[in-house]
Amino acid sequence: MAFTYNPQEMLGRPLPDVVLYKDTPDNPVRVRDLFAGKKGVLFGIPGAFTPRCTKTHVPHFRDRADELHAAGIETIVCMSVNDPYVMAAFAEYTNAVGKVEFLADMKGEMTHALGTTMDAENYLGNKRTRRFSSLIDDNVIKSLNVEFKRGGDAYTIAGVDTILRQLKETEKYKIAVYEKSIDMEKPPQVLPGTPQPAH
């Protein structure tokens, strides 16, 4: 398994100029158009209708969308390496329509560009994205939180609480933050040299 980029290297860079798809293959959406002039969240899931994505990850962003909006987030986007019909059905199934935008990374191009590709052929049939969340500010990647535990399907740092904390950190310190979960019993790693708030 190899990354096109090290995810950490994406910090502070513009969001990749990639087209995703909403509802049908005939409805392309340029990702940069969604975040232009806005502060938002992009989060990735390994697969629609998989247990952790359905029961935990998406519901957390759905149920706390108002909290995120109150903190300054203007748009919330979920992406997955699925087809757009599946993503549209998943949005309905999770009752997240109007709270979260669901987009299909049909060819895995955004996943590849972000460096979050994982080999899920043994259980999902193809390459997928690791679970992640990212704070985007006017198309600049301000944080990237990538799950490496459980083969990329863990859910420890890719949620709402991490994003809310990073909103405060990136505003206070004017820095970009990278975190990842790993299989060893250690806390999430923060980019070396990143100032930490006093506790």
C-alpha cells in the first residue's frame, strides 16, 4: 500500500482540485466550489452502509451539525469511494439530508490526492479511503485527522470533538494540525513543533 502523498504533507496546501459526484454520475461537483470563501469540514468514510460509518461517524456529524455551525462551520461534506447512487441512498438512510452533503469519490481520485488510500480489497472489494476528518478554510487544508488503527476503520480522532478543538487551535495559533491514530497504545500524534494550548 502506497500513498501518492504523505497526508501530513497536505497541511496548509490548497484542497485538491477534484470532481466528486452527487446523487448521479451526471452531477459532478467541483470540491473547491463547495469550500471557496467558506470554513467547512470534509470527512471521509471507508464505505456507505458499513457498521461504524452508519452507526457512529455519520450520526455524530448529523446530530452535531448545529453545534459545528455555531462554531463557524458553514458546510459539512462526507465523501467515500462509492458510486453516487449508493451515497444518495446512504444520506437518506442516515437521515442526514440537509445536515451533511454526501459525495461519491467514484474513482478514488480525491482519496489518492489526499494520501488517505487504504487497501480494503479483502473486505470491501477495492481500495477505499481511511476514515478521516479535515478542517478546510477557503480551500486551504487547516487540519487532517487520519485513522490508522484497525486498518483505517477506527474512530478515535476523526469526529466532531477533534474538529471543534482544532477550530480553536488553528484560530489561536494560526497553524495547521495533523493527527493520526496508530495501532500502538499511544495518544494521537500531533505535527512536531505545533504549539499546544495551555491546560
